[in-house]
Amino acid sequence: MKTKITELLGIKYPIIQGGMAWIAESNLAAAVSNAGGLGLIAGGSAPIDYLREQIRKCKELTDKPFGVNIMLMAPNAAELAQLVIDEKVPVVTTGAGNPSKFIPAWKEAGIKVIPVVPSVALAKRMERAGADAVVAEGTEAGGHIGEITTLCLVPQVVDAVEIPVIAAGGIADGRGIAATFMLGAEGVQVGTAFLASDECVIHPTYKEIVVKAKDTDSIVTGRYTGHPCRGAKTRFSKKLASGERDGSMSPDEFENITLGSLRKAVQDGNIDEGTFLCGAIAGLINEIKPCKQIVEEMFEQAEKLLPNK
Ligand code: TUI
């Protein structure tokens, strides 16, 4: 399938793997790139030496393009912004902030820049700042989210900018790809479906939570801290939500309790204290498969549904 995104990135299928903090490392990124998509290594707030090692490992595991996601709220975002230049990473995506100040240096280094945006206003700003494409991420996505649904956000961003738009949030099969392509997207970003992949290195409990989730099993917490995040409904996330709702937990307490909870989910599968971020589409995912099979099945289904592809 050829689109402006496959051309821009030099990949076979117009699919980017989400840059999931604490999760997206070299094995997953290389598996998605080897499957014909664009794998991403997540910057998160990991130490710079660890990220350098992950980038180098990824280059050993694939000769295909891959990228790094820079989470702009991370304290070491500026350091990582330089690392991707030094390590000649071909593609950078960003999340949780405005990357304008970094874009000129990335472009100068020949890096393709694709910010994730939750609104039309930010998409326009990114186009003016020199971005090559944007990911329009709807509120169905896992992790840190905006307020607008994918169905409403994607066509408005498509109308507002000239650069290609990649849709994200709620896409886990070929119907999701076809639907967002009908809205004008030229690619998709997928996170949750890759959580349930053989190559994803998260704790088995995390994969089980995704596979067992049903439609009503995702929940948004942290709106009152200014950093709303979507994840799986567990006893822990329901406790956070009720503390937020009835005022019994202050935003400071919330931040303290959730600090480190991503790591506890990903590495320890700690159901009592871990935050298992995932998108609202988790209910559609019922088995663990290799990344190659996930990508090929999605596009086989999408191609049957889409005219002229
Ligand atoms: O970034 C994400 N998803 C994430 S980041 C993350 S780690 C984290 N943990 C706790 C609190 C916050 C983050 C987990 N999941 N997706 C992309 C995304 N970007 N969603 C929303 C945004 C966004 C929000 C505001 C992008 C730009 C923005 O700009 C505000 C401004 O500065 O204008």
C-alpha cells in the first residue's frame, strides 16, 4: 500500500508503532520495522545511556527505518533531542508537548519529524514549525490524551494542514485503518495492538490484562492534574478515579502514588500499584501474535475494504 507516509518514511505499510513509555524498546521497534512498518523506541524519561544502547541494538536488529519518540515532559528531553542527532536516528516523533524549539536542529540533521498532536491548533503550529507529518491522536488512545475523539479530530486536522496526517487512537484492525483513511489519514499509529505481540517485552500480566479487556475496561484518570491518562480498569486505577472524583485524594497525592507506577506495571506486573496504560480498543484484542502477523492481517483486511488501494 503506497501513501505519502510510506513514501516519506521509506516503509512498506503506512503504520507506526506507538512510542509507549517504558514499553517500546529495541526488540519491539525492530520487529515492527522488520514487518514493514515503522518501529519506535520510547524516550520516556529513561537515562540517556540506556536510550543510546537501545538505538544501537535496534540498528543491529533491523536494517529498515525506525524512530525514537521523545516525551517532551521528560526532564531529559533536551538531552535526548541531541542524542537522536548524534546517533543519526532517521525519524523522531514527539508527545506530551510542543517540540517547536527542537525542530530546526532535527531538520538540519536530515531527521523526519512527526509530532503527535491532540488538536487542530497544535497541528497547524507543527506544520509552520517544519514538521514532515503529524499524528492526530484521539482520546481513545492509551496513555496521555487530549479530549477530541479520533473520528472528530482526524478530518479536522486533515482539512487544516497540507502535510500528511497519521491517525491514532482506537485503531487495532483493518477496519480502523480503512475508516481513518476515509477521513483523510495517510497512515496509522497503533499502540495497544502491539502490547499483545510476542516481541513486546512487558510482563505477562500486562499482556493478559490487554487480551482479557472488554469494551468497558478502560478508564481515564488524572484529569485534575492536567495530565489525563487512559489505562486499564483495575482496582488501583478505580481507586485513583474515585479519589479524584470525590476529592479524597489531592492532585499532589495522586502524582506521588502514580510516580513509578508505569514501571511497576511493565516490569513487575504489579496489579496493586501498577498503571497498565492501554487504549479503549483493548477490548478488540484477543490474542498474542507476532508483530509481522499483526501488521499483515491489518493491511490485508484494510486493502479489501478500501477502494483504489
Ligand atoms: O504522549 C502521549 N502519550 C503518553 S506520554 C506518557 S508518559 C506520561 N506519564 C504521565 C503523565 C504524562 C505523560 C504516556 N502516554 N501521546 C501523545 C500526546 N501528546 N497526547 C497528548 C499530547 C499533547 C498534549 C499537549 C501534545 C502536545 C501538547 O501541547 C501542549 C502545548 O505545549 O501546547
